[in-house]
Amino acid sequence: MAQIDQLFTILMGRGGSDLHLSEGQPPKCRVNGELEIIEKQPVLTHEHIAVLLQEIASEDHWEKYLNNGDCDFAYAMGTKARFRANYLRQTNGFGAVFRIIPSKVLSLEELDAPLVFQSFATLQSGLVLVTGPTGSGKSTTLAGIIDSINSQYAKKIVTIEEPVEFVHQSKKSVIVHREVGLDTKSFMSGLHGALKSDVNIVLVGEMRDRETIELALTAAEMGILVFGTLHTNSAAKTIDRVIDTFPAQKKNQIRSQLSNSLKAVVAQQLLRSADGTRRYAAHEILLYTQALPAIIRVGETSKLSSLLQTGRQLGMISMDDCLMGLVQSGKVTMDAAHMKAIDKGRFVQAK
């Protein structure tokens, strides 16, 4: 048993989501969105945190961390739990964050996800982007969508992640998991390989560079259904981020590709409940309509807000409308919604 497993056991006992280790500070865990100090644990010295981190890292991962200052991988605590590990260097020395990866893939119904998410399983091709800040539940939502496809359709699905988080057992579909750094060199090389493997659906864990985004758009145009993630908090910012990744001379080409392939954008955030016992997901949902391609091609993303309003009957919703609904139902406080809102003035006026 690794020494760090004791801290993981405490984390799980508290129902927490993340373990934070930082040289010069005591261990902390995140419970329902709030960081808490783990009592009766000493301040982490350089020697102590080095032992904790090196013990569970492979030689390659540890060498990468020492050389580059950061490293990501998955760690299994026997059969009890899996964790996504992020090692980092900080001003005070070593640090790391571990996130629990649930052993069971939750269905969309169990996640209480919007009903429109079920329709993503019926798509034959195109691009679906699930976005939000780190820790907003993007991976959990995508796992639920992949599970829905896996349960209903005979498809070839390839996931490319760093590290692999949710491990799906093949049901009606055949699912292949590839981990960046172990099974493939990069997201781009993994996507290249997937396109040669008679694939129907590809999940790209992070569309972090221009080449990966461009290849994902090409794959979507080729008739493959591509799911990807970005760190944006609205549909408009997501589309702008994709376009702005490219130099001026390529923007028109990318706008054309994106307008042809984009099927949906789901921007997601998590909020602490009003009673502090759980967290609720807030979503902005943009779906394909006949008006969307023209908005993308001419770069008028400011018009998306009106498109979200007119598309309510289709399942679309703006982030601020979703947040206000959570407040009005008593699930979250006005202060919590104000912190996550895009138009904060609307929530100040409502107080």
C-alpha cells in the first residue's frame, strides 16, 4: 500500500472530489466545491511530498516531472478507486492535484443531464464540443454520452485522453482507449491513427493546439462524429476560440469548416448547492439550426444569444438563463450564480 493511499482514503470518506498536495502546506481536499484542510496531517516538507509523489509514479512519469515541471497520468488504488494525477512545480516546490475518477460510468439519466444530450447519440457525423473550466465535469458528461451510444448502437469508438479517465466496457459498440504519452505520442497523432482504423466516433480529450483542431474538423467533414473539449464558458467564446487559434489567412477556411461540421456546443459549470451538500451543473446548450452556419461564416457570434432564446423549444438555453433557473428553484444561491454568470449585472439586479 502506497503512503498516499491513506490520504485518498480520507478523501473518499469525506465524499471529496480532489486531493491537493503542496510543499509547505498541509494536505487539503475539495468537498462539494470547497477546499478543506485534512486535520492531523503535518505540513508537507520537500522530502515528504517527494516520497508520496515518486512512490506512485512510473520512472518515465517521474523523470518527465523532474525535467518539465509537470506531468499527468492515472493512478489506481487497487480496485477501490482511480485518480487522475497532475504533478506540478510551484514557487514553494513540489505540488500535485489528484481527482477521483468514478469507477462506474454514470448514465445520462443518473447524471440528471438535459434530455437533449440523448440526441447526441443519434448523430452520424460532425463536431460536438463540451466546454468549461477545469473541474466542471466535462469528462463525466462525455462519459455519459459515450455510454448512451455504447448501450444503443454498434459503433467503433476511439477515445484519446491524457490520461484515460473513464474506462468503458464494450457493450453494443467496440471501444478503444488510447492514452497520450503511453499509447500515442500526442492528441494529433492519436487522431491521425484513429482515422485509419475504420472508426465511427472519436473522443479527443483536449483540443489544445491548432493541428489537433484542424484535424478534428477534417474528420468531422469526412463523416466521423467527433467529441472534443475546450476551456471556455460559453458557446460564443468556444466558436471564437476555435477561429482565433488560426492565423488570419486561414480563418475563413476554418469558419467554413466549422460552419459545416458543428452540431452542438455544451458549456458547463458546477455550482455548490444552497445547502452545501452537493453540486449542480449549469449548462449553456447551442444546437445546430439552419441559422447557425451563416453566423459562424460571417463571424457574428454576438447573434448567438438571440439564437439560444429562439431555440428554447429545441433544448437550447443560455448559461445565465440556466443559472437563474437554478436560483429560482432554490438549488443554488444568488451569490453562487452571480459568480458564474456571464451577464453579472442581471444577477446583481435580481438580488
